[in-house]
Amino acid sequence: MTIQKGRVAIVTGAGQGIGKGIAIKLAEAGANVVACDINEKNAREVVDEIKASGYESLAVACDVGSKPDCERLVMSALNQWGRVDILVNNAGIIRDALIYKMTEEQWDAVLRVNLKGPFMMTQASIVPMKEQKFGRIINISSSACKGNIGQANYSSAKAAINALTYTSALELGKYGITVNSICPGVIDSEMVRSVPQNILDRWLAVIPAKRIGQPEDMAHMVMAYAAEEAGYLNGQTIYVDGGMQTGLKM
Ligand SMILES: NC(=O)c1ccc[n+]([C@@H]2O[C@H](COP(=O)([O-])OP(=O)(O)OC[C@H]3O[C@@H](n4cnc5c(N)ncnc54)[C@H](O)[C@@H]3O)[C@@H](O)[C@H]2O)c1
């Protein structure tokens, strides 16, 4: 599987964790990477790391929940390199609470970043992708899309991002644009480091791989979806979770 040198990739939430792993892997494969994050310092550090390895990259501070920011992000890629080939909708947040305690603010914050953000980034990115007759959109969902206690907001957003993937794939296939989702299981990142150890232990017990996933495990799947050869791979959702979703958990 290959990425043609000079393809331009936007990765949202690239300042740390899974997004950082994806940004570095895409750069190593030959893409010019636009690393976007609401945390500008982290985005810049990732870009410095990529550039230090001899690859092209650009840091853009952006809140994916803001439509003007999404449009400015795509424009930054176009101003720098004249095209947008790959979009990885990775930025995400959690605001966990049981349903009876969940506030409207917690609900709105998660839906804004985790669902409206990918929708607005898709809208902005498909303008150049349609002209190019080439695009790869990869949505980072979650195995929580099937439901998770304390995550009504997050699991609803992640189920909906899979639906966004299916509809986008149906609408955009004719322009040479593919749209696919990845549902990570439990992956080593700041997001997961905030989870209490007793809950992590419970998760580990039901992961057949018997380890927490690494950002690189997600990056390898992104490479498969983003590859030149993957033009007929469209509208798919794949669980990259060490087998956690498989079979009965008794
Ligand atoms: N870590 C896991 O176990 C896991 C499991 C399933 C799905 N995911 C998903 O993977 C993605 C990455 O998660 P992670 O674990 O690396 O989390 P993380 O918290 O380590 O990183 C998320 C990044 O997104 C950025 N971000 C947050 N809000 C933003 C906004 N409004 N605009 C732009 N950037 C913003 C953050 O600054 C951060 O750099 C998320 O969509 C998450 O839901 C993670």
C-alpha cells in the first residue's frame, strides 16, 4: 500500500495521542501533513518533530467546532500546497456522566467537537477533493459507538459519525472520494490515562490481544484506507480494538 509523494493530508487533533501517531505515519509515507489542533503549542511541536525527520508539515491552530476555523484550515492547506487529498477527522473529547447527571453543556460540547466538527471538515474538504477527483476521508469513531456506560453523549456522537461515513460515501463516491471509519478500542493516550485503573483492568480482561492499543495501531489502519490502491474501499467501519468487540464477554 502506498501514498503518492506530495499528497496533502489534514489531521485534526494532531497535537497528541492517536492524531499525532497518524500525522507522523502519513508524513513518513510521503504526505505533506497539516497538523491541526486547538492546542497550538502541541500542534507546533508535532510539526517540528515531523520536519526534523526531513518531511513537510504545517501547524494550524483550529477549533473543529467552528465553521470559520474549519474553512480556514482547508484554506491553509490550499495556500501552502494547492490541494487536499486526505482528511482524518480525529479530534475528539469526552465529558462523561451517567444520563441522569449529564448536563446539557456536556452533551452539547461532545456533539459539537465529535460530530459537528467532522461534518464541517467534510463539507470544507470536499470542495477541492471534488475538483481533484480524488479524496480519502477517514473518520475516527470508537468502539463506544455501540454504547458505553457514562458516555451517552460520546457514544451517540460516535454512532452518528459512522452514519455520516455511510452517507458521505454514498454521496461522494462518484467524485473519486472514499469515506471510511475506524473504531478504536482502548488506545494509549491522554484520553485513556484519565480512566481509573480498576476500569482499565476490566477492559484489559476482555481484550483478546491482552494489551492496550497504541496510536501506531490506528495509524496503520489509516494508511490502509488512505492508500492509492484503496479507491474501491468505501463506506466501511472497522474495529481496531485487539478483538475486544468479538464474541461473548461472560
Ligand atoms: N484513546 C482511546 O482509547 C480512543 C478510543 C476510541 C476512540 N478514540 C478517538 O480517537 C480520537 C483521538 O483520541 P485520543 O485518545 O488521541 O485523545 P487525546 O485527548 O489524547 O487527543 C485529542 C486531541 O484533539 C484535540 N482537540 C480537542 N478538541 C478539539 C477541537 N475542538 N478542535 C481541534 N482539536 C481538538 C486535543 O487538543 C488533543 O490534541 C478521538 O476522536 C477519540 O474519540 C480514542
